[in-house]
Amino acid sequence: MATNAWIFGIIIALLALSAIFAYQRWEEWLTAAIGVWVFISPWVLGAVSNARILWSSLVVGALLVILALWSSSLEHGSGAIVTRRLTREPKVRAE
């Protein structure tokens, strides 16, 4: 289980770093798939008897899936939010 955690932790960190520089929607789907693996890995690898490992895998896996799907639903790279903020005219107070 420790080797599994290290390998997938490094993969997730690399995916997060690559998303910072060049966002791709497939990265979020891959992260969600890894989240599913992390969630079910205690049963597949036979570590269900250890409560700490089980709960860590369940929480981290669920968070990975939820946050990856949420991030995938956002409009990355469109600049819609930034453009809206930059083009907003300043308020002028009547004196």
C-alpha cells in the first residue's frame, strides 16, 4: 500500500504541476480515474483490515474525484472571469 500511495501521489503531483502551466481537460479526467483507484485500492490490495489506511484511501480518493470533476466543469483558459473584471468600468460618484 505504501508503494501504491507513493506512486500515485507522485503522478497526482505531476498532473497538478502540468495543469498549472497548460490546462488540459483530460488531466482532470485522469485525476478522477486515479481518485477512483485510490478509493478502491484497499480492497484490491487487501489492506481493508487497517482502519487508518482504509479511511485515508476513502477520503483522499473521494476528494480527488470530487475536486477533479469540479475543476473539469470550470471554464479554464477562457479568460471570461478575467476579461469581465478588466473591462468593468469604474464607478463614478456624483458630486
